[in-house]
Amino acid sequence: MPRENTSHDKTWDLPGDAEEPPELLRDLDRRNAFQLMIGGIPHSHVDLDDPTHLEYEYVRQIAHMVDLAAAERAPLRVLHLGGGGLTLPRYIAVTRPGSGQQVVEIDGKLLDFVRQELPLPRNARVRLRCGDARDLLGRVPEGAFDMTVTDVYAAARVPGHLTSSEYVGLSKRALRPDGVHAANLADGDGTGLSFTRTQIANARHHFAHVALLADPGILRGRKFGNVVLLASDAPLPIQGLVRRAASDPFPCRVLHGEELTAFQGGAKPVSDAESKPSPAPPPDAF
């Protein structure tokens, strides 16, 4: 989980229907880095001096896939569903110059806040769009993207309309034939990981290759936290992911193939009619 910061630096007075304004906490260990908080919950960590510094484990795990998705520094077309502090778009803009990226964020006031207080790198080709992730995902051109990244949370839970098989099908429609669907999920600590198992089933219903990256403690149900789901019709770079996961400051496991099948167990895809939000985090999660 993100480390706690204690120095309050900036706040934003948001009129209208915003329940709680976003807040930036200065990272005392880095000269020009901040943690974005919304409703007391950490949403993003941004280093304005070094966008390649990724503080959160799950962001680094998705970035491993970004690094392996194409030749070094080759541009990608990426659709980010969920904006936050735009940490991953910044990383891609710097490591893969010329990439065309779109970010969909439902909270327009948050987008305005981030534009002003956490400006994007120069020459970043990132288009920011305000709207519901699923609605806009269903309206993008077919086969337009190399990668979709779903990282949407409301009150620390993935909304139910983004956890169904139909949603994953919309993501596949937006991807090129060898494109990658990536999703940041949350589960563990007494939940039985049933939510994660159904998300694996959803992905396998649409894609030929699926992998899961997670802290071993989460997979054993001993702690609550983020897990990253990757899916593609092209073979995933499993060995590269394993090497990067093992060398991470907080090493994680990469489940795939028969091991992932065993982990999924009897879980089946869930339809829109059955889908639910991700489990609520325990009170002490943050």
C-alpha cells in the first residue's frame, strides 16, 4: 500500500457536487513529488521531476507490461480508463515519446485540479476526456489502441459496471489484435479472492492469454491490496514479467497457465446482471 505522508501541501476548493476536494501531500523524500488524496484515500503518487519514478507497486506492475509491449521507446496508443494524477500517462510519455494517449475520468473537477497543480510533461500527447469509463470505452473506434488500462475506483471500490464480462468485451473491441487489456483490481484479507477469480474468468472468456500479478500475501488472503490483471490474444511476455516482478523493490508473483487455472478454480464469468463492485477494503487499509 502507498506509504503515508504527513506534510499537507496543497488543497483545492471545488464548488458544486464534489463530496470532498482532492488534496496533495508532499513526499518528504523527494523534492517535487506529491501524493494525491481523495476523501482521505491515496489515489496517485506523482514525481514532477522524474515521471519514471513509480511509487505504487501496482503502477510498476502495469509499467512492466508497458515496457515489454513493444520495442524500446516505440510509441504506443493507450486508453486509460480512470485518471487520478495521470501517473502512468506521464511515464509512457517520457519512456515512449510520441505515444498517443487518451485518459477518461468521470470527475471533471479533478481533471482541472490535476492540469493546474500537476502539469503533464512537455510534448506529452495526452488527451483528457471527462465522462464515464464504460460509456466512452463503448464509443472509441474499434481496434484503435495497443493497450487499455482500467484503474477506476469510487470510494475505494471498482464500480460494478466495470467488473462484468461485457465490460471486458468492450475493452477487447477497442484493442488491436495483439493489444493488451490491463486492469487494476483490489481484493484479499478474508474475501476468499472470489472477486479476483471471477475477473480472471471474465478475461479468459474473451482473451487467449491471461496473467495475474500480485503480492504473495494478497494471493494467500493474508492482506488486502491491489492485483493487476493482464490479458491479450497474443502471448504475454511472461518471462520478462517474471524477471521484472522478481527484481521489484516489493517482489510479486506472476500467475499464468496451469497455475492461474488452479487459482481460478470453478469461478465463471459474470454478466452485467450479476456484476458487483470489488470488495470494500478493511477499515485499516489506508
